[in-house]
Amino acid sequence: MKSRLLIAGAALAALAVPFATAQLGAQVAEVVAKARIGAWGFDATGQDKSVKPGDDFFRFVSGAWYDKAEIPADRPSLGTFYDLRETTQDQVKSLITAAPATSKVGAFYASFMDEKRLEAVGLAPLKRDVAAVNAIQTKAQFARYMGATNGRFGSSVIDMGVGADTANPEINVLYLGQGGIGLPEREYYFADQFKKQREAYKAYIVRTMKMLGNADPEKAADIIMGFEAEIAYKSWKIADRRQIEKVNNPMSSAELASYAPGLDWAQYFAGAKVPAQKRLIVGENTAVKAIAQIYAQTPLSTLKLWQTFHVADQAAPYLNKAMVDNRFEYTKTLSGVAVNRERWKRGVDLVGGQLGELVGQEYVAKFFPPSSKAKMEVLVANLKVAMASRIKSNSWMSDTTKAAALEKLSKMEVMVGYPDKWRSYAGLNIVAGDLYGNVQRAGQFNAAYNMADLGKKVDRKKWGMNPQTVNAYNGGLENKIVFPAGILQAPFFDPNADDAVNYGAIGGVIGHEIIHGFDDQGRKIDATGAVRDWWTAEDAKRFEEQAKIFGAQYAAFEVVPGAFINPDLTMGENIADLGGISIALDAYRTALGGKDAPVLDGMSGEQRVLLAWAQVWRAKARETSLRNQVATDPHSPAQYRAFAPLRNVDTWYAAFNVQPGDKLYIAPDKRARLW
């Protein structure tokens, strides 16, 4: 069941069954009341005012909170995002549990919560899938099986998805890339710091194969780990996979078969129900070629052991308690948590994810008023004006590149709250009491929904996130930015909070997503969404020089012993943070309309913008979780996002009287000047 999703599929008219109840009005009021933070949107009780802002801005804003915060036993971290996701999860739970038992939502959730039935069913559905793997007689059949795993339990050495063409972003094409490993990233197979995780993974494989009746589970685990390590060794590092020019490798199906022999591509595509393609995009091309060769040299018996384990691994959360606990015994080593999340939380996440817009349509009706959407649209407009002004006044960019940048900004579409069109789930069959089947059918339904876009015109109105998601994204090749309703709540956005807080929090997030269109990778995409170099050589050189200065600042941060932030991996997000808070400050000044900002609790408007920004990144995480993030996540850990970009923002120095000698001080001529 591959998770690679390049772009969401076309939207259809929804045929949702209403499932919310009338008493939700009171629940909405209660949630909104609980969301209030401080007198004007900032939690001053969380500050440590004994710390100078210029020495440790994170502690100045959140030190008292950090010292008191206790990470729940079932979580790898907590903080602002965690709190809001908990709030949103409660909101979604109120909708899902109110759904009629005959509805898709109600039946799906009930099938997950019926533990008694799951114990009675045992491993029977899994064993049917394992039997299908065991029945494979040839590598051609195995290739076909891998092609068919998009949406169902099982894995493939090659991942597949659909997205806008890099050369003609009006049309959707097929994307292929490296796959085949079970640990989070290639480094987990080799680095000393992840030895404990490797050992836990192998032990998990042994237990799983034993539960499936394998005669020699230890040997099976060695074979599976050895196969994955071979693939990992040839796989690209995560930082290299960020580089658009490296992963943009177009070819036809025939050219792919010639370039990467060893895998029966015709059978692989047949399993995925994909016809021969005149143009597809191969991401990590040298890795794909090497993996195809590894596949050719690997015995079918090894491939079947590997596939059997991954079918069981992906199915485990939807089986009996023994399988759930067996998997958690491994995953807790990755995250550092002590106990599994409550079952209802896992069920809400499952249903809210697989039936995303069906739940989302009800979510926005109950929890996202039109007034919030209207105010957000004003914020967005002001942020775009601020970005345009920054482009025009940019000292290192030529007029030619400025004109192209302004064109891209003008064509950048902003979507707030929820999509204009809701998709239909009419063809999805949810069966009461059949959790295993429901998960498979929903996965295949959603995969088919996305794959149906192949060869068709890109529908830029379609969303790649559900409305209840606490996040936001830049659509890249679609040149759009999306802000789901889930994140448009306090402390990110509160229509009754101080404007400075809203600009520092959600304004910074809006700015962050806008800047992604102009970060180290976004700048390689033009106004139409095509991958094209629209910069002059001199401008590109100046940009890269500033980015190098900026990256060196982050490279000095040792998050946990021996694990430093990798600027090659995090550069895009770091640039987006710097530009985001910069244009948020500009937009706030514009919103004042020439008037002086009010002073609240002795804090100026600009101080409140910056405090709100840092409050958004309030977080505390376990060491294991931080090691995982540094190795796998293009975002810097939240604690650093609170202050690291501000060291290059002149306004921060003036607002908090940061002076030479302060630990975070950077001389003006040494600050990175990007956006």
C-alpha cells in the first residue's frame, strides 16, 4: 500500500450522507471558547523573562512552558501543533461518532472499534493475502503483483504516482521513483546512531514471520533485511531527492525498459493498469536502474518473503490485538513513545484520512464559519501585496528576474478552508464489520481516484490535503497554496485575536507557503508551473551565495548529540520561514493603514508579531523523535524555527534590543538577505 502521492486527483460532485447532529452547535461554542489564548492571543505565562531575547528567543517566549511541559506517553512530542491536532481530533471525533451506523463513516469507524470481532476473525484475512503471495510462480507475476499494490497491502521496489508534467504542467503524467525499504530512510540501515532501530526492526520481522508460521523466522529476517539493505545502499540520500533538476528525468516506457532492465516493466505496468507511456518522469533514475538490477539478481523466494512481511506489516494495525501490539513494539522504538495511542484516536485518524472530504465537508460546516474564510482572504491578499513589494525592492535581483517573479506571484492561486468542489465516494463499498476489507477497498478506491488523472488535464481546484488537516502546502507545479480549515484555529488564527498575532502566526504560515514558490527549489519553477530556469545567471549566483550563508547558520545547530541540522535537506523550509515572517511583518504594517499599532501589555505591534511567530513553534520532543526528524524531515525542529530565521530579520533586533554580545546576534553585513 504505497503512500507516494504527487498530486491529488480530480474532484467530483459529492454524494455525502449528512451525519452530524444538532447538538454540535454547543460543542462548537465550547471548542472556540477553549481556543482563546491569553488576553490577545499570546500565552505570556509560558515565557521565561529571565532570559534575554537575544540569547535564547525560544526560551524567552516559551521557557516556562517548556520546563513544565510533559510529553504524553503515547506521543513523540507536544507543542502548538500537537495541541491543535488534539483539538481538531476531538472535533472530528464528534462528527464521526455521530454518524449513522448505516453511513460509510459510521460503518467504517464501527468496524475499527469492534475489537471483539477482530479477535474472532484473527489472521484469516491476512492469510488469504499471504497465500496469494505464496502462489506467485515467476518474477513476471511478482512484477505484476507489485504494480497492483498501489492502494492495497503490499510493497514495491518502485514507487508510482501521478502529477503535473514538469514540462507541460497542464497535463498529468506518471512519476516513478525508488522504493523497497521498510525503515524510514536509507541511513537507518547503516548509521551507528540507528543501530537500536535496526535491531528492533529485525526483531519485529522475526516475530511477524513466526506468527505467520514461517519455519525459520530468524533466517527469513536476515534474508529480508539483507535485501532491503542492498536497495538502501543504492538509494539516493534524502537531500539529493529535493533537487528538482536531479529528479526530473523524462523518458518513455520503452526507454525505461531499456535504461533499467531487470524488472519486467510491462508486467509491472499491467498490474497497475497503466498503458505504455510516451512520457513519464523517473525520479531517482540511477537508483531505479540499480534497484531493477538488484531485483533481477534476487531469488524469487527472497522476494516472496519480503512481500509477505510487508503485507503483514501494513495490515497489522487492522488485525487482532496480538498483531497490533507486535507492530507497536517496533514502532515505539522509532518514536520513543511508551504506549500506543488510544484506539478511538487511531480510528478517527483512519476514517478521517480514508474518507477525507466526506468528513471534511461536515467539518467545515460545523467548525469553519464563513467569517473566518473572509478574514483569511484579506490576510492572504495583504501577504501577496507584501511579497510583491519585497520582490520590487529586492537589491540583488535584476529587473528581468523581478518581472518573472512578479508574474509567478500574480498567478499563484490561494485556496482557503476547503475545496470549491467536493469529491464523491459513491463507488466505495464499506461493509459493516469488515475492517480489513474496508481499509483495502478504501485504499484502492483512493489510489484509483488519483491514478484516474493520468493523461488528463490538471485540475488545479483539487486539493492534496483534507479540510480538517492541521497543515498547509504549496502545490509546486500547480503554482497554488492551500490552507485547510484545520489549521485556521488558535493560536494560528483567531478572528477575535489581536491582528498582530494573526499576522505573526497564520500570516507567517501564509508567507511561508508563498515563499516556497521562490525558495531554492521553487525558484526553478516558472509562473505556469513548468520546471524552467527563469533567472539570470547573475541573480542565481547571488541567491546561492546568500543561501550558503544562511545554510551555514543552521549547520551549526546540534539538535541532539551527534545530530546536526542538514541545510541541504532543510534549505527550502528554512528559506520559507525567513521569507514568511519577513512578509508577515510587512503585511501587518500595511494592514495598519498608516495608523500606529496599539501597545498591548507593554508590547509593540512588531513585538507581538514576532512573539506570535515563536509561539507557533513552541514544542518539546523526545530525543529519538528528534534524531528521526533530523535524518528524514526537510523541516528543521520546531524549537529552531522559533528563532533561527529571526537572526536575519532586522526588525527582530530593533524590537527586542538585540545587541552585539548576545548569543544569537549576527552582524548586519553577515545576515542572509534572501526574501
